[in-house]
Amino acid sequence: MRRPPWKLIGLAGLAGVAATGAVVARKRRAHAAYDPDELRDRLHRRLAEAAHNGAGDTPADGPAPGDGPSPADGPAPAA
């Protein structure tokens, strides 16, 4: 019976750890792109929306039809 090639198994494990680290670093860079003041404003806006909507009365996929645009959508278009 042939023994497993431990050197190849170790190299494959090392490659997996490196790939996982690269994915985590990429996601962290995306989070770091926000200014702390901008994040704080967005969180306060979401909290106000949740309090206004009854904290979960709307479906998870977005506002109910007819609710109009949310503040996160930006200013309303000019008529």
C-alpha cells in the first residue's frame, strides 16, 4: 500500500489558507472604504426607518408597494 504524499497535502493546505486570507482581506478593504461619519449617518437613518416601520413590519426584500422611495434612494427626481 502506498503512503499518502504528505508534502503535497501540506502544500494544498497552505494554499487553501492563503486563498482564504486573500478573500478576507478583500472583504475588509470594502468595509474600510466607508468614512466613519457616513457609516454613522447610514446606521441612524436605518434605525429611524425601522422605528417608523414598526421594527420589522415590512418584508425582508424591500418596502411594500406604494410606500414610495426610501431615504436611502436619494432625493426625489425633479418634476
